[in-house]
Amino acid sequence: MASAADLLAAAGLVPRHRDVHESLQEIALFGLCGAPGVLKLLVRGEVLALSDQLDTARESFHSLKLTRYAQPVATILLCGVDLFFRGKLEALLPGHRFVTTDSIDPPDLVIADMARVDCDEVADAWPDIPIMGFTNHNDAAGLRAGHAAGFDQVLVKSALDERAPQLVEELLAAVE
């Protein structure tokens, strides 16, 4: 029969995730040529290099790097875009670089909030850059101003929110 002291000691032997605060120590395996059985089970699923491959990890890293940058990265200038909608655009267009009018880098695309900027000034400032203008759905004057200024794409904010990746890809492809 187990005493109360034995039960308390046994409960203290079972570690929980907050109880692990000691660093791991290396243990020498004297007289053993291979890894312990548990380690063999953990490593069994590892993809080994074939005889004509140097390093599978390096090759998979290079293939990952190539697929990640297959999509062109553009510098997008935001004119009059508030911080809330800028965050939405950054989430919708990952990998692109967003700058404001105080940046010295030349943009590949301009996105302007037509309710907050003068459309003619934006069009005059970047005549050779594709310009996408957006405004609220009830701002008919802003939509007309964007068309009159010669913006490449004029749309309501909800359409930009829904189709931003496709629209940006189309405008960037038109430049090339």
C-alpha cells in the first residue's frame, strides 16, 4: 500500500509545461554506435539526399525562395489614404512596398483616395505612372473627377477592397 508521502512525490515527478526551466544537457552514449530507439523513430520520416543530391534542405530552400518571388514586388504610392485603409491594403497586397508622398523612391503604381486629394494634381505629379483612384460609393463628383483627370482605374472603395490583388496586377502588367 502506498503511503501519502509516496503519492505526493509521484505527483511532483510529472512535469508540466511551466515546470521546465532547466537547460538540456548533453549525455554521452558510451559503447553505443547508433542513436537511441526513440530518436530513430523521430528521424525515420526525414527525407534523405539521393546520391546525386548535395543537400535536400538547401534545394528546398532555393525552390521556396524562387516561388516566393515569382510575383513582382511593386512600390505603391498612397495619396490621401488613411491609416485604417492603408492597413487593409497592406493585408490585401502582401509583398508590395507601400510609400507615401514624402518618399524619394519612384512608385510603380499610385493609389489615391479621390475624396481626400485633388485628382488633377495627382495626375500631373505622376503622368507616366498608372493611377488607381477610389472613393465612397455615394461620391459621384469624386468618380467624375478621377475620370476627368485621366486615372487609369476609377472605382468605389468596396470594389477595391474586394478585387485589389487583381486590379493591381492588371495595372502593373500594363506598364511592362
